[in-house]
Amino acid sequence: IRKADRIIITQEELEAVVETKADNIRNDIPKKMTYLNKKAQVKYQDMQIDADYISIDWNKSMIFARGELDSLGRIKNPAVAVQGGKKYEYDEFTYNIKTRQAIAFNARTEESEGVIVAEKTKKVNDSVFYLKRGKYTTDEYFLKKKDTIADYYLLAPDIKLVKGKSNSKLIIKLVKTVGITLGTLIFILLCIVSIYIYSTNYYTAEPTATGEGRFCYYNGKISD
């Protein structure tokens, strides 16, 4: 039997009811902490968090969520947050209920026709995100989680993601700061994919009896 609680905080502190649910719930009243274990879930306003483990610090209005660990202590199933119909996956993250700001590690989310993943993500508000070592890819197999590593992607040490009503914009910090819409980024990736397909799907290097290489079409026709 799963346990569920509805925790009501005064209007001065929070703006809505915080609902919690898990297989195991423990409340530490003196420390004002709540611990949720196994199939843990927290709902607050338009935010829903599902994770293997969640802790809530009521003094700091902070939620910590972590995905499910395997026997070696590695994440095998990520924590998931859904806000405003948008899905985000993380290894672990902290979320401030009052400010709605968050910090996440190994985050993944879909944007336009691709996926953005980052080692560290800071959510400033519902529209602005800062990403450390962020990657953007339109690799179909990676999108569908058939591959764990994308065949191609754009990597940047610092990315600012600005979400608009109709589209999103990536501001990529390389040598210079470059602002680029996701539509333009998708076009660049498509060009990269075309080169990648041409170089890997049509030609291959095949050694001869003398040890020298020769180029072959996959259909068997040899080209010098």
C-alpha cells in the first residue's frame, strides 16, 4: 500500500499545497524534513517530480530528487520532472519551491526536433537555463533511446537556453558568444549528418593482400 500525504504550508510561505506519495514516507518533525523512498512523487503547482528517492527540507523550501541506483551506485533510471507539460530527466537535482530555481546533473530534455543533454544545468526561471558541457543532437536513435551515445552532436562548454512562446534560442559560448535559434542549429546538424552518412555509409577502407588500403563501395564496386 502506497502512502500519500497532503502537506499544507501557510500562504506566507508557499502558494499551494504540496502533495507527496511514496512506498515509504518518513517525517522528521524536529528537523522539518520529509523523506520519500521508492516510487516517490511530489506535486506542487504545475510541477510533478517522480524519483526513486526524494527529500524535502521545509526550512529551506528545497526538494532533492535522485534517480534509481544499480548495485554499483550508478543511475539506472533517472528522476523525472514535468512542468507545464515539458518533461525533464535528471540523475539528481535540487528544486527551490519558492523561487522555482533548480540545479540538475546529467539533465536531458527534448527541444524542437532534437535533444539537449548537459552535465550541469541551472534553471534561473521558467524561460532561462544555463548548461555546462551541453550537447545538442538530432540523432534519431538517441532521441528514441535506442542508443546511449549520439553518433553526432554539437558540444559547447557553456550554453544559455532561452525559451520563447514559439521557439527557443541557444546562446553558445565558444571563443565568442554566438546566439543561434534551434531551427538554425538543426540545419547545421543536418549538414553534419549528410557528411557523416556520406563518409560512413558509402565508402569503407578495406585492406588488400599486400597490406595497402583500397576504397570500396558497400555494394562491392571498387573505387580508386
